[in-house]
Amino acid sequence: MKLSQAIDAMKICYEANQPFHLWGPPGIGKSEGCEQAAQQLKIQLIDERMLQRDAVDVRGLPRITEDGKTIWTRPDFLPEKGKGFLFLDELNAAPQLVQAACYQLINERRIGQHELPKGWLPCAAGNRESDRAVVNRMPSALANRFVHITVEVDLDDWVAWAMKHEIRPELIAFLRWRPELLFNFDPKKNEKAFATPRSNAKLSKLIDVCNGDISYELAAGVTGDGHATEFLGFLRIFKSASISTPPGLATYSDLTSLSTGTF
């Protein structure tokens, strides 16, 4: 489903108190989508990167009490008050011992004697095995504890987001003209730079710093050679048309006319 639909699904899962796992290729906005869902629900978000954790970090360090018993300290990422999403990002990239340590957290909302406060929902995200990213196969016992939500790239969703986040209008116009260049990741290719919603947003920030005159090498370094070649060609035409693009340019009709050459 597209990201806006996934955000609605996350909100439903929260209200139903059902943990969810977001799946999708890198750079399409899974983490951003969870943050938007939390904002719309007016709840907190704890974003924990599980690839950087060891199993003992999840379980908590052991200590000996005065009566000689072993107990585990409360993990630092476990909330103690409020309500929100406990977002375990890159969960399936973590070693299987770390994933196994999350079983009780996902199913019972607790780790040992430490409970999640009421109103907190554990959830997770990760890349697919087919994306050739750093992943470990998720054990079926853990997978069965989640509602699984597959996120896909959608141009209209991204354009709506882009216009709220001051993405360059010429880049939005270019992607409306060449929508396939919003996301052209091919896991079969060993490319360091490729186009995703995330890398296109990075390109916009670089253009801001370069005052609209970004070099080919810099553009290619963030979205790849093919994307950079076509975008810079489009940019030359965009500039030669002497279009006035005031800060208030924010309608689909404006962007459509720019991207179809009807300006």
C-alpha cells in the first residue's frame, strides 16, 4: 500500500493495540511514515535502531540483589511513562539473538519484570530480503506476532509530502514528468547511488545550498548517473523558460503545467 494508506493502517493498529511491522525497499519513507502516524495520533515516538543493539541490551544487564538473587536492569530505551510507538527500526537486520530477545516485548509488552506502560505499542520496520540490504531472516515465531504492512512508492503521496517540506519546485516538476525516477532502485545492480524518495529529498537540499546550480557529479552522487543526466537537462530548460517560481508555488496544477511543458 502507498505510504498514506500505511499511515492510516498504523493508526488503526495503535487503536487496536496490535504490533505492526513495515516492509519495503530502502529509502521509501518507512521511518518517516511511522513518525507521521505518531504526530497525527499526538503520541510519542521512540526510534530504536536494533542493528546497533546486542541481546543483552534488550534484556538488560544482570545485577545481584542484597539477598543474592539475579535481576535485570531496565533497558534504557524502554519508556516509563506517557504513550506512543516503541519503534524497533531495522529489526530484521539485527542478529537473530536480538530478534529473539524481542519476542516477549512484542507479545507481552514486557521484558522480564519490566513492563511497557499502557498506551505504548511496540512496532518495527525493515527492508525485504529481496532488496539485498543487510537483513537476517525473521523467525516465524516473531513474524507471527506482527501485523505486516508492505509500503510502496507513490508519486502523488510524495508530491504532497514534498510541498509541505519545501522540496525544490523544479525537482517536483521533474518527477511529475518522469515519475519512474522517483524510485529506480534495482537490487540486482551494485549501485552506490540510486533514486529513492529519500535521496531525491537529499538532492533538493543540495540544490538549495548550490543556489540552483548543482554540478553533475554532486547530483549523480546522490541519485545516480541516469537521474542526474535527465534532471540537469530538465533544469536547463526550466531555467531558460524564465519561469517565476515564488515561495507560494504549491498547487498540483502549477506543477503539472511545469512538468508537461505547457508553461
